[in-house]
Amino acid sequence: MNNNNTNQTFPNNAWYVAAWDAEVGRHLLARTICGQDIVLYRRLDGRAAALADACWHRLVPLSVGSLVGDEVICGYHGLRFNDSGRCTYMPSQETLNPAACVRSYPLQERHRFVWIWPGDPALADPNLIPDLGWFDDPDWAGDGRMTEVESDYRLVIDNLMDLTHETYVHSSSIGNEALAEAPFEPSHGAKTASITRWVLNEEAPPFWAAQLGKPGPVDRWQYIHFLAPAIVVLDVGVAPAGTGAPEGDRSQGVSMWVIHIPTPSTEKTCYYFWCHLRNYRIHDQGLTRRIMDAAGGILREDEDIIEAQQRAINKNPGRDFNNLNIDSGSLWARRRINDMIAEENSTRIHVVSVA
């Protein structure tokens, strides 16, 4: 597979996570999503808003200005913009230039995230936001974070679609030799790719042994679900060997939904949102904190590997990847992303030709 088979690495007509809902408040938050500089804030009524982060007048970032009421004030000459992007004040003149506006972006808040649509606003259907209902389910508890990664977001997806790397990158926490040798089953749909893996009657790695709290071998499962362009959900857990987990009875074990959302910032950087949700000891805040600390360490190990990979790619432009059987999930994921890009570009060309 050629890593540079297209100049465009992400579709624009899609919902991306721009921030955790708690990150957006009565202040100006600068983010770059799909190469577009954006400023986010909350109106007085609590609704989130997003504008292009460049003043119409002299392109100074609005994020270095101030928020007064529901209006963003440019920190250079004081032009004011409301949440629809319309300029409401210009210094030293009463007549406002009707062209004085900045782009306003469609936003939706769902599942503790602020979602943004950086493409054609006419296509921003809220029904396209993926269902991450565990965030809203009282039977599941947990928390998450965001880290900025110096890599193409697709490298994060590659990493998640092949969890055999846990054997080598995370040997002290969630990996062991049995995982790398276990068989797996790939599948895919129009915008999805999945990998299923079971490790039966083997010793649990340290993290999972601590979560289970029972001695002896375990049956371990990994269901990896990708939804284009940038959502990976892991259904993972362990149960004492022979207690029925492979047949569907997980009652003797522990389960987690691990949400991974690498939002492309630029072609070589991304915002990596992640969250661990569990269905056991859900009122134990201490456990939540310990899981977060452990998961943060695991993610830092991934970040080190992925950023090293990106640096190598930068030094070897045009160099091809070589693939193994274990790469089938990431290959399908990239195809689904490329399909979205191709569809978007085809639609754009068709509209231009008709016009």
C-alpha cells in the first residue's frame, strides 16, 4: 500500500469531535480541524458556537480576542462577530460592509462531545453522528481525555485496528505473547471495518488481571469496530476461562467499551480523544482514576511509536508500507476513508461541471 496515494487524507463532509463538552465554555478555544482554523465558545444560553478563526478585516485570529455577550471581538481593531459569523460593529464607521462575515460551522453536542462539520453545511445531518450511547447509559461509568499527537490521524487508526502490537508496545500492562498468536476474523461494510479476536484459556496480562481480581487463566475478547472516517470503538474484556464468555455469557467477567476518536487537525497532526467505560464497580471513583492513569500510560506508549513512525514517513516521502495478514483491518479502514474522499470529490466535480 502506498501511504501517499492521495493528496487528501481526510473527507470534510463528516462529523468530527472538536472538543469534550467541558472544554468549551465562556472563553475562546482555538482548534484546527481538517486544516481549518476554528474558534469555539459558548453563548450565554449555553449553546456552543464555532467560527473561522480569522478576522474578516486583517485575518488576525479571533481566538486572541475576547468574548463579550455572544459576540467575539477581534483583538486587533475591535470588529465584532455574532455566532452566525456576521460582523455587528466596525470602528469609526456606522455603515457595516455587508460582506463582513466569517464562516460559522454546524455544531452538535452529543455523548459528552462537541461535534463539528467542516464540509458543506447543507450536508450536515445530525443523524450521521455515530451512536456512542454508553456515555449516556447509567450502567456504564468512566472518563476520558484528549492528547495532541504529531501524526497523521490514520496512523492512530492503523494502530487500533491491529492490537497485536500490545504484545510488544504494552508488554507490562495489556499485552502478552498469547495475543500475538491468536487467530482473528476481519469483516467490513460500506463505511465500517471490524476485527474479532479471542484468546482462550491463557494467563491474563497485568492490567486485565487487576480488573478481574480472580486468579487463573482467562478467556479474553477483542471486538474492534471502525466507522469512517475517524471512530474506533473497542469491545474488550476478560472472564475466567470456561465460564461461557465465548458463547455470550460474560457475567463472570469484566467488560469495557474503549472509545478512540482521532480527529485530523492537519495532514500530520491530530487530536486524539479517548475514553474507557466499564460496567463493573461503576460508583468507584478511585477505580476510574486508576484506570485513567493506567490508560494514559498505555496511550503515551502508543503516541511514542506513532510519532516515531510519522517522523520516518516524513524522511521517506513516497515510501510504500508493506503489509501482513494482521493489517487487514487497517487496510479496510483506509479504503473506507478513501471511498468517502472519492465520493466527496466526485460530487464536487459534478456540481462544478453542472454549474
